[in-house]
Amino acid sequence: VQLQASGGGLAQAGGSLRLSCVASGRIAGIQDMGWYRQTPGKSREMVARMSYAGFIDYADSVKGRFTISRDEAKVFLEMSNLKPEDTAVYYCYGERARFDYWGQGTQVTVSS
């Protein structure tokens, strides 16, 4: 399974960005898909994830501002009311057969 993320960039505080991630390869059987983010010196943290059945989980810090959606082997993250603390490299992932596959990461920078 390969994942390709896109859509990062620079936004001002209060602005919006949309991240996209497309899975390819052996996509049959992908269960959870979602997004993590990481800043220098910190561990990767879960932002949002969505099961194949449609269950959704958000980090407390993004609830009400970010929305995850999914279309088969694609996963999206609508980010609104962005804050400087949302600045990070965002990674999409897909879980298949209990193994997590990761995209290459896309930088999101929010200026104050």
C-alpha cells in the first residue's frame, strides 16, 4: 500500500486548508485511515481517524475545527479556524491487516 498526501501549505491564523491522501496498491482490506501530525522534538500525535465502518475520532485540540472524511481509499482533512499551534508535518496513514502504512508527510504552517 502506498499513500500520497497533498494539500499542505501556508495559511494565516483563522484560515483554512484541505489535505488529501490517496492510497494505491493493495487497497482492498484497508480499515482505519486518518491523519497524524508531528513537530520537531515531539512524538507523532493523532489528529483524526476514521474506521472503514465510519467511526470517527478526533484529538481534543482539533474538535470543532477539523473534519475528516473518506471515500474508499482516499481520506481528506478539512482544517478551519487554523491556529499557529496547528503548524506541523501532517502524515496520512492507512491500516491493513494490522499494519500501518504511512504517506510522506505534508507541511502545514500557520502564521499568526
